[in-house]
Amino acid sequence: MKSTFFAQNIKLLRKRRKRTQDEVAAALDMKRSTLSGYENGVASPGLDALAGFANYFEIAIDTLIRVNMAELSESQLSELERGFDIFVKGSRLRVLTTTVDSDDDENIELVPEKAKAGYTTGYADPEYIRELPVFKLPFLDRQKKYRTFQVSGDSMLPVPEGAWITGEYIQDWSSINDNTPCIFVTRDEGVVFKIVENQLSDKQSFRLHSLNTLYEPYDLPVNDILEVWRFVHFISNDMPEPRLPQTDLIATVNKLREDVDMMRGQLGNNRRE
């Protein structure tokens, strides 16, 4: 971890919280000497340790490593400590765990419905990821990373329940445009597939919308997000329900209006009687 600000940043954050090395080391389940080595720059943390520091301080790994917090203003530091990481461009675990084939090409891992519950805890575990089924789609860009998740529920109809959604891994969340379909891996809700309204700059969250209008939109804070995958395509054995042609739809609406007018007339006659 040469040429990073990690050592001085964790020392600065610890002192701002008025915590001793013993207290922080105990919270992170490590020896005080190990923490001291990190703070003095004589030891480099692994992925698990980085994730531990990111969770403890509630700050993205990229920020811990790449941003010189000593040069930030007090207001910027306060925003970071309150969870509004103004430098967030991805989840705290930016190093994606993945698998490759014998030619060192990226696989597409398959996350079926029965595996989704375990994915939110195993997504960074190489052993868990290695146990997932893998396949190839030759028409996808070999320079990008893809993963496929099985959809549950009816909130994204006409995409049917049980469909397989393939997504492209997104590292820079600020690049996600409004109205983009995305798969979110979250801490509390598991894996969700929604249409995005990007509110990162204002609220440090995404507004998530369903295609099925019976479901209300809701906000998802960045602190609850583990991974984001941009929709590429879906595979399903079920045919989507046919949409009514425009002429049939207009006729249906007119018929409803006639029925309403008739009911109003009947109510008026009943009142006069």
C-alpha cells in the first residue's frame, strides 16, 4: 500500500474519536501492535482488515487510502464521520471477488434464488464465490465484469419472477444515470432489482423505482449498499404478458368511462326517488 494515506488517515480518525489504540484494536479484533504497525506505515492491511476499518469508521476504502484527510476542512471531515462520504464512488469493498477460467478470462457467476440470502455475507469471500455456478456469454465485452442474479417477486413485471438478470459491475456509482435498471446488493434487503434515480450528490442515496406501479419508490442510502450491477439483459422461460394494442386500450378506457357515467346516473335517479 505504498503512496497511500491509509496510515495517517486511520490515526487521524482514531484521535478524532478520542479512542486509544487498545480500544480500536479490540473493536477490530486485532492486536494493538498490529494496529500500531498500520498507523506507523510499517505494515500493510489485507482486504479483511481494510473492510474492518471501513466499517468501523463508516468511510469508503477508497477514501481511507487515496484521500489526504489532513488537508480536508473541518466541515468535510464532519460530513465523512456522519456517513456522508463525499468521495464515495463505490462500496466500501471496492475489490471485487471474482473467478476466472483456465485462460484467465472472467467467468459470469450465477447467483440463484436459493443462494441470494448467503450472497450478502459471502460476496467478498473467495471460497463462497468459487462455489457459484459459472457460464459464458460470448457476445459480452470481455473487458468488463458480469454476474447473473435470479429475480424474485413481481415488483419488476413484465420481467417475470424467476428470470435471470445479468449485470455489469459498477465501480463508480456516480456514473449511474437516472432511469437506469440496476441490481443492488444491500445489507438489509438482500439483492434487489430496480430502476434508479441518482441522488448521491444531494442525499447520498438512490431513489429506487419498480416497473410494477403497485410498488412505491423508496430511498436506499449508500451506507446500505454493498455492490451495484448495471442491467445488461435478462433470460427467462416465460413469455411476458401481451400489452394491449393502443386501439384496444382506448376502447377499454372509454368503456370504463361509460360504466362510471351509467353508475352516476343510477345514483342520481335513486336520490330523486
